[in-house]
Amino acid sequence: MRYLEYYSEGKLRRVRFTGVFETVQKKRGRSLAARRAIHKPQALGGALTRTMKRQAKRLSTRFRKLSEATTLIAPTATVGTTVVPTETVAIDGARVSEVRWMRSHHGMEIVREGRHGKVLMKAPDDSGDGIVAAFAGARALQERGNVGAAHPNFLRVVQRPGQSSRHASSQWALDNPGSPGVIGADVHALAAWTITEGDSAVRVAVLDEGVDTLHPHLRDSVAAEADFVDGNDHARPNGNDAHGTACAGIVVGKRKQTRGLARGVRLVAARIAKSDSQGFWIFDDFETADAIDWCWDDAKSDVLSNSWGGGHPADVISRAFERARTRGRAGKGAVIVIAAGNDQAEVDFPGNLPEMMTVGASNQWDKRKTRTSEDGENWWGSNFGDALDLMAPGVSIRATDIRGNRGYSSGLVTPDFNGTSSAAPHVAAAAALILSVKPTLDEYRVREILNETTDPLPGGKRLVGHGRLNVYAALRAARRE
Amino acid sequence: MNEDLYYYVGGKRIALEFDTKHVAIDLDRIESTALREEIEAVLEETEETGKTTRLRRKLHLAYKKDVRQGLRTRLEKTGALQPVFRHGRTLMVALPEVRIEVEKRKEGSSIEQMFGNEGPDVEIVNDQGNRLTIRPMTGSGLDALRLANEVEETTQPLMAQARFVRVVPKPG
């Protein structure tokens, strides 16, 4: 337990924090291994239980990337909101002279400048206890009376009530409340959306069994559509083909129930497959290749999301992908995202092609989805292999469903869309957000950023790639380019 | 027959294995009205039970056991059966079409010569300069596979591939 004081609304407030504080001592010249060695949680105001230790470790990745902070707290409360102090100070209406004063008297450095005179400053790494230093600095600056406001910068973990079903009563992939699973085992969408929700100049193509382009959650986003199966003048699916509609919703869903990760970008729908009555998809290699070419060339798609695959490789498809990757976006290259597959086996075609973004599925516990993972879905597991780039949420994903009662559910929304099919659109959306922030990046750099900014997951590179998608970290990295 | 059971991907041979349970029937290749009516009746009946799948336009995939031997033989003689291959749980049906891509096409190049008087009997379906789509006049998917292999082995273009329709397990 720890008492700290700060000013809020002109009054000095004394607040009590409980939980596990964890301080990472950053010292220049120290190896990563040494830093990990001193990364030990300290129990404050109670015994340090094994659960708390685990929780602290889990949250550490999230908060470090979220806040620039190196001191962490694992919330012990199971309901309500946990407020997490950091070593940073948020200053509003800061004059240059006050920022200099903070630097000279408290050793603080600017880590971010916001709009309208907002500045985020961070306590020095060698201050011993960064949180205490931040609180002291904020209080001192406020008491000088020369700024609009100065207070410690908090992170908040909001626990949503009433979520105990295994199904996706929330969009846990975007913001995981830990019920079920682990708080923070998500793509950090809420933080990412403080940077961008996507630019309408960016287009994501969903190549699938069709997209219900008249769906009220999607129709406003549709930029172009084409049918490479039946030659219709739209890309809407037949019968109960709902897969593509769910994929599209993960990217651009407009409503509160199905918020897309990149809802500001535009959708290109290409129908390349149809179902038979026995649970199989029918593809035509040439038509699929033509669809790929249409997506990057005619429909000017920046990102191609592909939740399909299987069978022997086909040059005609590989070459179309390669054209998209090298000639799309006026030579900067379209980003090709491909689902790894759900057989818990080696990644199959086209996910095994080089220079593609191949995506596996993680679950609510921030683990690779396997037939024996905690989620209880024992009928599928994420594919693995050298081709795997990264993981993204792929279990019980709430997404848009085709209209009528022939889809996965009877309404406009399905609560439990599954598979690497649902993981891939998350990464496609993340790529689109990166291009919204930095449209000048080439596709190779977009892939690098996505891979370099992941959160680590248990398992080696062959099983989990570089780790789980962290969109916020990716956008921050993109912004620095 | 066996030497044809492969195709090229990135210049490498990929072995193909015939599927023993299915037949792909191309109704467009049937000239006899009686034969056409007979097989259409079989397809209609099996489609209702979900045993037959329409792959594209007039091309259907059916279980071999649902098409009796005598009818299969007559269909084969008319060239209405297209080859079905299996790779794991994926079925691949070869269609009578080949797509060829070359780096730079010159008049009188080896690919051009191949389709001249000396070459196989083909129809050029689409000609976009460096991208060419051809059909063997026999209308056979197996001939398309052979043709693509021949082009690959004699001229090493960027790509020469027969057209496949895939039937893959549906994800999600």
C-alpha cells in the first residue's frame, strides 16, 4: 500500500494505491538479460502471491509500451477501475520556461508533445523511485502557479461488469477486460485510436467468399467491390457464406457492437470463393489471381487481407501477390496479410510464401491458440512454421454477420467468429492504421514495424512468430519514421 | 499417363496425385443430348443431397460412386471428365486452360513458335503481351497440364501453369 499526493481541480489529493509495484531499473550499458534480472516485483502492503506475480509480469509489457513508464502496478481489484501511476507528468498550458524549470530542478525530460500546449514529461531513470519523483515534480510545478495543470499521468484499467461467458460479450481483441483471460491480452486498440482510427484515403481489400456490402455496419465504408466467382456486379455472398462479412467487420465495422480496428479506412470487397454444402470452399486459381491484381491495381488497395488458403502452391497466385507487393501503391507496395491456417500444422499455401505477413491466432490468455489451450475450443489450433510472422486475437471474436438468419447468428453480429481467419484482418487493419499515420512507408517497412513492436508470447519463433500484435506500439513507431 | 502427374511452381516440379473418390464433369463437353440428360438427372439428384457441387458454370464435382461405371466410361469417351487431384484435404480440378507469363516477348520467340504450325493445337484465349492464356483444342484439363509442363520445360518462361479449381476446407 502506498500514499501519494497530487493536485487535481486545484486541490491537493491524497490517494492510496494497492497492488504490486514493479520497477525496472534502466541503466545504460546494461544488457537486456541484466535488466530482466533486476525486474523483480515488490509486494507493498501485503504478501506477494503467485497470482499477483504472474499478473504483474503479464501487465508489464502492456504498460511499458503504453506509457513510457518503467514502474508498473498489477491491479488486485477484480471489479471497477484500477488507476495505475507512472513516472510521467502531464502538463497543460506549459510555458517553455516551466518546462526548463522541470528539467533543471527535477531532471525531467519531454517524452511527448500534444496539441494545444500539452506536454508529457518523464522522471529521470536514475531517480530511484520514478513514481515518487513524478508526483513530487507535478506537485512542485503546480504550486509554482505558472501552468494550467500539472498532475501525474495515470493509466486506467477498466473492468467491465458482467462478462463471464466464454463467448465474446466484449470485443476482447481490442481491449481485454480479462473475463475470461488476462487483462491486457489485446492489441491495445483504445490507446491506438488516440493516434488514429484510420484515414479514408487508405483502402483494405478483403478477399473472401464475399462481403455483405449492404450490411449497415459496413456499407458506408465500401469503396469498391467485385465478384470473381459468379461475375455479379457486387461482392455480396450467396446463401450462408458469412466468413468474409465477419472478416470485413474486424477491419471497418462502424457500430459500437462491432467496432472495427481501422473503422476510418475504406473497404474493398473481392469475392473469390464460394461454399459447397459440405463445409468446403471452391476457388479458381486464375480468378483468384485476377482478383488480387484487381485489388491492388484497379481498386487501389493498400492492404490485402487474405483469410483463405490450402492445397498445392500456384504460381499464378504467387505472382499476383508479388505484383501487388512490389507494384501496388505506386511502387511502395501493398501489404499482403495472410491467415496461417487452423490445422495446428505447418503453415500452408499461400501463407508460406516469402515476404508476406503471415498471421497466427492467440487467445484471451495471450497464448498461442492450440487444441488444448485454456479457451476450450479443442477443434482447432493455429498453424506454425518459419513463415509465421506474428499472432493476433483469433478466438471468440465479435464481428459483423450477414443480414438475415442464415449467417453464424440470427442478427447482424456474431459473437464468436474464430480462427486465424479472424486474426489476419486484425493485422490488415493495423497495417492500414500505420499507413494512415505514415502513407509514405513502403510495405517492407510496414511489416518490419508490425513485427518489431509485438508483445512477447510464450513459445518460440516457429510457434508464435515475433509475438502478439500491439497496434499502439506499432503506430508510435510509425509516427517516429 | 503417370509422367504427367506433376506441374511446376517457381520452376520446381510438384507431384500430383489423382483423387480416387471424385469425378469432375464438364457438361459443355457433352454433345449427345441423351448422355447429357442422363448425367444431368444424376447431378440433380445428388445435388439435392449435397453430394454434388457445382464448381463453376457447367463444371460439377461428384462422387465417383454416384455415377455408375458405364456412364463414367461414356463421359470419359466424350472428353467430359476433367482430372481431379488430391493434396491433403484439398481437391484440385485441372481445367483446359494455361496461363503463361514471360519476361519479354519477342516476335518469333520460342513460345510463339510453339503455337505455330509446328506446335500443339491451341487457341489463344487472351493475349496481353507478356501474359498469355491459351486452351488446348482438345478441351482436356490433362492436356492443359501437359502443355504447361511442355512450355515450362522447353522455354522456361516466368510461369506456365494450368488452371486449377480448388476445393479446400472452409475456415472459421
